[in-house]
Amino acid sequence: MATTSSPRTGTKDAKGAKDAAGRGGAGTAQRGRPRSFDREAALEQALRLFWERGYEATSVADLTGAMGIRPPSLYAAFGDKRALFDEVVARYRESHGAYSARALAEEPTARAGVARMLREAAAQATDPDHPWGCLLISSTVNCTSPEVAETVRALRNANVRALESLIRADVAAGHEPAGTDPAALARFTATVVQGMSQRARDGATRAELERVAADAMRVWP
């Protein structure tokens, strides 16, 4: 910003402005002014867009339009598209997708935890307040970026292994029959959840998915 002289002080104003810039004052503020947008709100908009369209079909232009910011602001606040997606995935797991881990942690047995998880999956996947289905399941379908697809795949597989460990512990404790196959039961449950997510995106109702959840629990030994 140009500096003008005051009629009363002349060149002193120019010197003062120069000194202020050197101390990180007006000159620095002009070059490094803080963001003029709500980062959390922008991140939530990005989450919803990735959830609805998937990683591959969502462009930077789509993101900046939904977030209400310009590309330089996106890169400054979040990094590139991949870094933003990673942050979106973390946010999803802590918010919309947290019901799964919470159900398994709070219920006394793996069986009870899975029953609750499937019921809540039916509600979550069809909630009209956000895109249907599960972001971790649908966002990397047909993704041509191997690194992005593998990151989300690894999270899903880690969830399967965690469930297998819970079931195995329940077998050891006598909560499940001795002949139970923890790995097979965990894979079956994960497949049901993934199928429910896709059915929701195809228009299935909550009631329909709740029936699927109840039928799935009848498969448990």
C-alpha cells in the first residue's frame, strides 16, 4: 500500500510507516493477513463433497466452489487435494463414522457391539442430513490414484482385523461357541456393512437396512 505524507508532519509519516513494516506492522499485515474464512466450515463442505462424489470425481474447482474459497486459500490452508482428502477422512472417522468404533467399545460383547453397529449403520447410511452411504466405502470407488485408494483400503482392513480380535477374545472368554471362526465372522460383518452402504446409495430405506442388519445377526453362531 502506498504511503502518503501528512500536511502537518511531512516525511515523518513515511518514516513511521517504514518502521512499522520493519516491526511486523502494517506492511507485514498486508502481506500475511489471516484467513478470511471459517476453516472448520470449509472442511465440512469438502467432506460432504468427497462423500457425495468420491475422490476421483471431485475437482479442485468443485472443492473451492463448495468451500467458498479461492484455490490459493485452499492450498495455503489444507495443502493439495490429496492432503485435504486425508484430513477429510480423519474428520469423518471422528464424527459421522465414529458410531462403529463407539458401538464396539461400549457394548459388553462383540455380538452386542456388532448388532448395535449394524442398527446404527442403517440409520447413518440413510440420514437425509448428509450424503448417503459411507465415505470410507464409496469415496475411492474407481479411484485411479493407487496411494489414495490404498490409504482408505488399509483403514477398512484395519477395522476388520480389530473386529476379528474382539470376536477371538469373546471366544476365549466363552461368550461365543468354541468352533466360531473369528476371521470369517469379521469378514462377513464387514461385507454386510459395505453392502448396506451401497444399498443406501441406491435408495434403500432405513427400515430396509434395519431388516438386513437383523438378518445378518441371525448368521452369528
